[in-house]
Amino acid sequence: MNSHGQNRYELLKKAIVSNQFLITVIGFFETAPNCLTEADLITLIQGISEADAHSTIHRRIQTIFSWLKHIEIIKEDGDGYIYNLDFDIEL
């Protein structure tokens, strides 16, 4: 990864691990006994967000998965995703 790419990675990582909503999502992955699917994440978000926000959940899920995969907090496992135990949360 070049210097510019590394800087973007570090900025994204810092933003994600500093955001209370995303910390809740990460915790959901950390404590899940099995891999999680998009449907599981939708259920979580519907449970912690206001009803007015539910119409955009499907679009937001794709963004959240993309960010978490990009900085390797989660990794693919069969039909879903699991928490990456090797992820270094330190900034």
C-alpha cells in the first residue's frame, strides 16, 4: 500500500473505531457465536435505530460491510462474516 493509501486506511480505521454506532456493530461481530449475514446486521440496526432511518438500512449495510472488510475488522466465512481475531484496534 502506498503512502496515500496507508493514510486513507488509517483515517478510516480511526473514524470507525471512534464511532459509537460502529463500535456497537463491531461488538456484535465480536460476540457472535457464528458468522453473521446481511440479514443479521439489518436486524441489529433496526433494533438500535429510529424507525425513520429504516428505509436506508439496506444501502447503509453495504457501506458498513465495505468499510469493515477494507480495514479487516471482519472477514468472509462461508455465507457470512466473522470478526477478525487478528485485527489490531490500536491506532
